[in-house]
Amino acid sequence: MPKARINIRLKPTVLDAQGAVVKSALHNLGFASVQDVHVGRYIELDLAEGASPEAQEAQVREMCQKLLANPIIEQYSVTVTREG
């Protein structure tokens, strides 16, 4: 069954407030080696058989543009794989 894996995170120019809080908490726990933290989202979709991987990836990118990500402040990457 084909799977789409989507990683979404804020664009580098957008302040990642959640990442800053996590970084601060890690420092408070003694993990001073952490330089920066970026918090994002991971979405996995099970796709129907039939369409080519290229067509499936294009469709998933359209899903990201229309619903799954906010393209104004977020960037995303899409990977479509065939699982055995």
C-alpha cells in the first residue's frame, strides 16, 4: 500500500515560540548543548493503489497547499513510498 509521509515546520523567518520553550526547558534540565529547537508536525497518509507515485505526490502536495499546511508560514516535504 502506498504511503505519503509529510513533515511540516515553520519557515526559518517565522518565530518558533514552541521551539523556544522546548529549548529553554532542555537547558533547564541540563542539556546545554542544544543550540536550537524546531517543532513541527508529521502526517502519514495511506493511499489507494493505482496512480503513479508522481501523481500521488502531486495530489499530496495539493492537499498540503489546500488544507494540511499553511504555506504562508510553513514549509513541508512530501515522500511517497510503496510499502510491501
